[in-house]
Amino acid sequence: MRVIVDLTRCQGYGQCAFLAPDVFTMNGQEALLYDPDADDAQREHILRAAAACPVQAIHVDRMATQHRGTRAGPAPPAVGAGDGFRKTGRIVIVGASLAGARAAGVLRRDGFAGSLTLIGDEPYEPYDRPPLSKQVLTGLAPEDHTLLPRLRELDAEWLPGIAATGLDLAARRVRLADDREVSFDRLLIATGARARPWPNRREAALEGVLPLRGMDEAARLRERLAAGPRRVLVIGAGFTGSEVASVCRALDLPVTVVERGPAPLVGALGGVIGAVAADLQREHGVDLRCGVTVEALDGDADGRVRAARLSDGSTVEADVVVVALGAIRNVEWLRDSGLAAGVWGVACDAGCRAFDSNGLVTDDVFVAGDVARFPHPVYNYQFMALEHWGNAVAQAEIAAHNMISDQAHRWPHLSLPVFWSNQFGTNIKSVGVPTFADEVVIAQGSLAERRFVAVYGYRGRITAAVTFDQAMWLEFYQRLIERAAPFPPELRTADRAEERRPVPAEVPERLEATQVTVMVTGHDPAERRASLLHGDR
């Protein structure tokens, strides 16, 4: 039986671990781990756990809905006149992971009865990625237990293991790697992102050098860790790298983490909370080295990685190297398509409609998930691309709704970003955008006890909150952010922090190399056009 826990909602109460201990495990005070494909003999225990969950975060044999209001009331109006599109329209979804699968489910649930095709470059049915760096690496669950509810329940044609290689907007066709073409009336781009590889191809090919993003990569890394390497080197201390380091220490493996920034998680949470994350890693035995980079990986005569040379002149001996340098959005297949697609992702409006290269909204192409770059009104309409489970789910639901609704009944994607990370027995959760801040204050709890709420502010209003083992407060701060509540917050709580003085958030400035130049041609307004010039030409 399939079990899905919406960890964006889970508050770590732990009733499930008492009612179904063979399925759910509490790692620390609030960090929940579970087997997503539990034995059917556990059904009664799991159903009891789901019923007892105070926030109803446990879902059995189905995918949960982020936008609960979408189930109530009549179905949204059909596109155009009558029900023609809903009955005979053709929708193609390129990208058969979380966002694509969720959109397909919502389309069928909301009455779309036409042709539905999902195209995925991996040979597997859609699966959940967050467990790969947690349950799968620790051995709590095998990688095939991460599969999402099966596509055959959606009445959809699924084309697995075939990459999309091009898009013809005028002809409304998607070109595939096997030279086939798939026609559509409306298209959803949900191709997500892939792990950024080690830049030196020869060194990246050494045995033992591994990225972590997909199911195959998780399986290979799990085998390496289970073999008991003498030392694991993790390059990059973002969330993936930090979670891998956490797993290594849980398995009692020596691990060194190399981070070019001043502390782990700085790029996502800023320097103040990054310093807390650094202390957490060192307290758990991680050899953390910040402010340095890996200059080269060395292998032996048999092509196996053996050591890394660092920028400070030191050497780290390791026979497993995990490359955790972020992600690359999968947009290469959209080159010359006429869409505003580049290293930033695919630009779209708040209703998930893609922009073309002239900045005009397309009516029949939509975007959702990690590959989407969209403006968020709460954050000064800045365009952002979010690699979060919750955003993929929520945005996919909005995109699916809008694909089968007319202009007057379309919805904006206004959900605040929410993400979580389980590492070193600590449940880290966030709501909002911590990097959109100039100050941060510890509003509740204690940094020393690693149990607190950090609230971020920008020009006098609350923009984000991060909790360490205080997940129950996240929805409260979400409401404050949505109301543009003043910063710092004035709260009367039992665990109010003694020292509540705001300090600089120490958020790094982001200078993204786009590798794309925009060129404008023509003189008359009716003739002026923008085109994208890629840096590798």
C-alpha cells in the first residue's frame, strides 16, 4: 500500500510512530521518516495513524491535494464554448515526476476526459524524490518504494524513458528522442531539474564520484554507503549535501563536507542560521570545512576516486565523493522553441502560462514545478524558481486548473513556499523566502538548545520563518506573512526568546550567470521581436 505524508503540513507530533511503529519512525524530536510502500499487513495500523494525525498529513493510496477548495462546488468552467475541450481536447505533459503526475491527477479529477499523455525521460513511473536522500540512503526503504500512485489510475498514456528533444509551437507538436512527434492542444512543461555534475568530465567519471537527484543515483549511493567506505566526501553543504552528511553519521561513516561559503545552508537561510547548521554538523562528528573549494579529484590506476585536493592546500582522502552542487533546470529541449527558456528555467506568469521570448503570455503552454520561474506578488513580484516539494504540488494544481478553465475562472499561484529537511535528528522547516530579507530575529525558543523559530523581515514586514524542531508554529507565521505583518513580531508566548534583537540576515547577494543574451530586432512596433542568443554559440 502506498503511503504519502505531506511533510509540509506535518508538525512532528508523532502519534503515527506509536500507532504504526513498523512504518513510521521519529528521528529526533520532530523529524519523521516512513516507508512509502508499506506492507499491506500494516494497513489497519496505518489507517489508525492517518485518522489520529492532528493535521491530517497522512494519505493512503492516493495523492493529497494542496488546494483543498478545489474539491468543493461545481467543476470549473470549460475552455471556450461548451464542453468540447474537456471531452475531446489533447493535453500533453512533458515531465512525469511529482509536478507532472499531480497535474495529471487534478485534470482527471476536475473533469478532463480528453486525451492525456505524459512524457518522461526516466524509465520509471513518477516517484517521490525527498525520500531518496533520507529513507533510501539509510536503508529504511528501497528506492522502488518511492513510486507515487500509479498512472493507470489516471487513464493516461505514459511514454517512459523517452526524452523530449524539441517543441514546435506553431504546429503544436513535441518532438521525441525516438523521432516521433506528439500533437497537443495544450502543453504543460514540468521537466524539473537534474543534479549539477562535477565540472571536470574525466574526474566525474571516476568510480565513486556520484551526484544525487534521481532513483538510480540514490540506489548507487546507497550501495556505496552500505559497503562501508573509509571516508565520504560531500562537495556542497546545501540541503542535499547536508542530508547526505547526516545519513553518513547515522551509519557511523566518517564524512567530510566542503563548502565554499561561510557555513552550510547560507544560500537558503542566510549566515545567522547557517552558523547554527554548522555547529549542528560539527556536534555530530562531521569534518566541516567552509570557505574552501575542491580544486581536483584524484583517482588510482583502476579509475577509482581516492582523494580530493582543496583550495587551501590540504588533501582529503575519500573513496566516495558526493557532488551536491545544486541543480540544472531541464530546458535544453526548448532551445529555439520561441519560449523564454534558459538557465533560469521557463518564465511564466502567476497563472503558470509560459512567456514567449518577446515576453508575451502564451495561451496554450503552461509550466509547473522546479523548471518554472514565476513572479510572486508577496515578494515584490520578483521572479523565482523554487525546487521544493510543496511548490511543485501547489503549482501543478494551479496549472491543471487553469488549463481547463477560461480566462475569467483562472487562479493565480500565490502559495507561500514551504520546505523541510531532516538532518542530524532535527526537523528544519521554512515558510516564505528567507533570502528575501534584510534582518532576522529569534522570536521563540533557544539557539543553544537547537529548538527555535527564526523570523525574517524586509523593510519592516515579515517575509519568512524558519523552525528548528518547532514545526507547530509554521502555519501561524504563514498567516503573518500573508497579512504583511510588521517585523519584528510582537508576540506573547510561553517560549518567547529572551534576546529578541533583530540582526542582519547575512543573505548572500545572488549574481546568476545567465549564459543567454537577449537581442531585439526590428523598428516598427509590429515588427520588433526579441530572440535569445545562447552563450555556447
